[in-house]
Amino acid sequence: MEAVTQQIPLEHFLALSAILFSLGIYGVLTRRNAVLILMSVELMLNAASINMVAFAAYASPELFTGMIFAIFIITVAAAEVGLALAIILRVYRNRGTANVDEVSDLKW
Amino acid sequence: MGMSDAWLLPLLPAAAFVALTLLGPYLPRRGDWIAVGAIGGVFVLTLLIIADFTDALAVQGEAFAGVANSIQWLEVPGHLELRLGIHVDAVTIVMLAVVSFVGLMVQVYSLGYMKGDSRYGWYYAVISLFIASMLALVLADNFLLLYFAWELVGICSYLLIGHYSHLRSATEAAKKAFITTRLGDVGLLIAIILLWRETGTFNIQEVIAAAEAGQIGTEILTASVVLLLLGAMGKSAQFPFHVWLPDAMEGPTPVSALIHAATMVVAGVYLVTRMLPLIELVAGGPELLLAIGLLTVFLSATMGLVMTDIKRVIAYSTINSLGLMFVALGVGAPAAAMVYLFTHAFFKALLFLGAGSVIHATERQDVSQLGGLWSKMPITGVTFAIGALSMAGLPFLAGFWAKDEILVSLLDNRAAFVLVLVTLPLTAMYMTRVLILTFFGEPRDPESHEHAHEGSPFMTVPLILLAALTLVSGFVVFDQVGKAMGFPGGIGEIIFLERAHSFEFDVAVGIGSTLLVALGIATAWFAWVARPSVPARSLALLRPVHDLWANKYYLDDLYQAVIDRVVLSIARVVAWFDRNAVNDTGVDGPAYATRYAGYLMKFQQTGKLPNYALGMVIGVVTLALVAFSLKA
């Protein structure tokens, strides 16, 4: 850990995280398949986790706060994926499609 | 049990009211025994208090100025201290005796009269509260408590007059009584506030002392006395507020007895008696009182002559009596007024309870459907006759002595004296008329006459007791009688020790008034017994006068016209404002605005996930940009 923080500046991690996050947003906004949207959301979550760990490692390495947070995020993400996939599965079974454009009954 | 413990008196019937209201339906006999027990307790305690009063008089003599007992109610330090308490002096004692005895008689009588009524328990609850508030009213040492009790008396009379709530006339009469007296009550409230502003105290004795010391400005004092009188006139049914009282006959008859003899209407007389020192400080105050009284006496005596409803005739005789009390107060003879109040309570309660007996037996109350009841109902007949002749003022009955007191006090005021004398034969005439038409002659409604019978002992015993008191209570004016009962003298000397008024019987006045009364009785006998054709023929001759009297001088119609024209047109404006400004704009407006805003905004809900996602992204980016720009 010592070596990594000395060799690579924090900005690189932040840039990586920003790129991942933007990719995620792009995916959420452009994809129509619900599974792909879900994967893009996971990308955004991971970008946030990277940020957490990076800040923790550079700011206060002795506390591990960010790492613990990252583990929580992974746990929550796993639960969320399980739930979301179940919903998508039900939607697909009901309508024969997982295309979010076609699932638009809840409107005015 | 002394005078300082008199605060217990109103609490007993008030507790009965609470018990009956909460538990009434679950109690045996709907709890009437609680109410009767409470008023019985009040009567016993009153006797003890009178004994204590007698002792105090014996020890202190003329120095006795009353017993006060009060507790602190609430305090705003440095600004205001309100005390709650009682003040017992001779006037209070007289009132307590009247209220507790008549209250007891009426409640016992109601056991028979109200039997089987669908709201029997509620009747007893309210009548207990009525008596409690009247006791609180006469005991109060300060204006606030007095005003509370005053309004409670008003609301109880409203509830009792409207007891037969399925009758439209009863509910109308209840509203009329409440609203008419309310007009005067507003005056009383303003007067209390004015007096408090000037003196900084609600205590009645302190206010009177301050006024006598000249601490109240003339204008304020005049205004508050006039407003005070307004309150008293409303409650005591003086002209022009007298219209509610005959209509109040819609209530159950025992209630009429209570309202007319012991509670409601004498509250005004009591207030004026209490505040007489204040009224006499104002130039023209006593004269105003006298004028109101005379007008009331005269109007009621003529109207009583043509009424055919037995209760209404007695109601007009009550207005007549109240007018006489105001006359006595107006010439500065409070002792005479209190004597009249004291004796009047007994014979007026007797008259009403007797009328109730007749109504109970025949279910008729119009004299044109009655008649010939003397042999069917001897007890009621004899007692009613005693009451009616006492009201007429036949010698040696209670009403004679009391009326004579008032006449003697009027000797210095010729005009008033003559006017009162003129009404004497009228009063005698209509009381005799109602007596004859009810109990003598041929029954005009044979069917109801057939079934008529004397009521249960609950009804006859109070009649007999009240008749006995009507026979003897007038003699309390004599010093010898007072001394025999342990008082220092006759009742006139006990009341208002500072203005001792021993009874003086003016033989000329006595004989004169007796002759006038005899004239009235003879006329009535001549017109309705000896020559039954006379009323019809004189009616043909005097049709306009009869119509004027039978229509109560068209005062009711005048009031109704004022209400229709003035009050209702103001009400229409208010109703228009309420409908358009308050309701349509103020309440419906925001509701419509909310609905329209919702209509406009609902189109944001497209149902398409990417739209929502885009909205979130734009929102977050905007927030981030704002945050950065603020930081920079």
C-alpha cells in the first residue's frame, strides 16, 4: 500500500473513477435494455467505491474507513442486483420484453 | 354551619347536575332522588344559615354588615387578582330562603307532574343546575361570579322553556327568552367592565364603596348604571323586554313556577336591589327605574285582562308584580320591594303549581275550555283561590301586606301612587276572572272535565304548604312577628339595616286599596258570574281596545318587523359576503388552484425510465454547478 500511494498520485484514481462514473451515466441514459441499465448502475457504484478507497488510502490509511464503506457498498449492490434482476425477470415473463421504453404504464 | 359556609349551597345541586348528566340513565328512577335530595339539603342548610344569621343579628345588632368568604381564583402578579367568594347579608338571606323553599316545592311537585316524561332525567338535571346558578348568583360577592351565574340562569331557562322540544312553539319561545334577555345581558357585561376599569376591582361592595367615595367619573357611572339596568330589565321582563315572559309559558308548568317565583325574573330585582346605592348616585337613575316599573305595571295589567290561556294570565300578573318591585326600588324603598319579592314567591309559585294541577288533570290550559273544576279538584281550587286573591291584594293575605308596603312608600309621589292605584282593580279583576273561568260555572269541555281529578300527594302537598305560607308570610312585616321568630324586628327592619324601615300601616291607604280591589273582584263577579252576557257585549263595544290588548300592544309585531327589515337585511349582506368572499374565494379558491397546478404538473410523469434518469442527472449536475459557482 505504501508503495502504491507513493508511486501513483491520487488524481489518477479520481480520474479513473470519474471516467467509470461517466460511462455508467452514459449507459443508463442510452441503453434500453433493463439488464444493461442495471450493469451501468453497477459501474457507477464501483466508481464511487474506488473514490472511497482512494481517499481513505491517501488521507488516513490507518483508519480503513473507506475500505469498510466499499465493502458495505458491495454488499448493498449484491442485494440490489438480486432484487432488480428478479423484477426484470418478472417484467420479462409478463410482457415478453425487458425494454424499458415499452414498460411505461405508470404515467398520467 | 354558619354563614361563611354558604358556598356549599350552590355546590350541592351543581353536584346533582353532574351526577344526573353523567349517570342519569343508569340510576334508578333516572336519579330524581339525587336532585330532590340535593335541594332538600340546600333547604336544611339554609335553615341553619338563617339560624346563624339570627344569632349574628342578636349579637351585633345594627353593626352587622354581612359575612364575606372568598378564595383567590387567579392572579397576574402586579396587575390583577381575581377572587371568588360569597357575601351573605340580609338581602342574601331573604333570597336564599325563597330560592331554596320554592325550589324544593317545585322539585317535589315535579315528581308527580313530570312523571312519565321522556326526558325526565334531563329535566331534573337542568332544574338542579338552574337552582345552583341562582344560589350562586345571590351569594356572589363579585361581579364576575355574578355574571357567570347570571348567564347560567339564562341558559338553564332556555333549556327548560324548550323542554318539549318536539313543539315548534316551545323551541321558538326558548330562543325568544334567551335572545331577549341576552340583549340586556350585553349591557350588564359592559357595565361590569366599565366599573372594573374605573375601580380595578370586581368586588361588589368595594365598587359601591368606591362609587360612594366619588372615585368613578359621572359619565362612566351614568353609563354603567344605565347598562346595568338594561341587564336587570331583560332578566326581570320589564318593558320593553317583557315580551319573552308570556311565551316562556311553553315550558313545563313547574318550570314556569320556578322561573316566575324564585329564580330567573327576580334575579333582575335582586341585582337592582344590590346596586341601588350606585343607581341613586346617578341623577335620574331612580326616576328611570320608576318610569320603567310604572309602564310595565300598567301594560301588563291591561294585557292580563284579555288573555285566555290560564298560564299566560298568571305570566302577565308576574310582569305586573315585577313592575311593582321596580316601582318600589325607584322610590328608594328596597325593603318594600324585598318584602313583595318574598311574599310574591310563595303565591306566584302557588298559582303556577295550581295551574299545573289543572293542566295535568284536564290537558287543557285555555280558560274557554275549562270551568266547573271546583268540585272535581277541591284542594287545587282552594289553594289556587288563595293565591289568586293574594295576587289581587285581598286584605290579610300575603300580597296585601306587601302591596301596602309599596303603596305607603309611594305616598310622596302622587303621580306614581295614582297610576299604581288604577292598576289595582285591573289586577284584581283578571285574577278573579281566571279563577272564576277555571273553577266555577258550567264545564265548557265536558269530556276533559269528566276525567279531571286531583293529582298525587307529590302535587297536592306543595300546594297546601305554599297556600299556608301565602296565608301567613305577609305578617313578617310586623315587628311583633319578627321578634317572635327571634329577629330584632319585622322583615323591613332586617333588610337594609342602614336604612331601617319599620312597617307602617296607613289605615287610609289600606282601606282605599281594599275598596279598589273589592271593586275589581265585584266587577269580575258581575261580568263572568252574574251577567255572563256582559263580556260579549262589552267586547262588541270595545273591540279596538280588546284587540290592542290581545295583540300585546302590537309590540311583538313591531319587534318582528324590526327583525325582518333591519336584522335580516344586515344578515343578508353578511350571508352574501360569507358565501362569496369567505366560502367561494377563501376556501374553494386555494382548492381549485391546487387542483389546476396538479393538472399542469402531472404531464411530467411520462412513465419512461430514461426521462426520469435524465431528470436526475440534470438535477445533480445543476446542483454541482451551483455548489462550485458558490464556492468560487
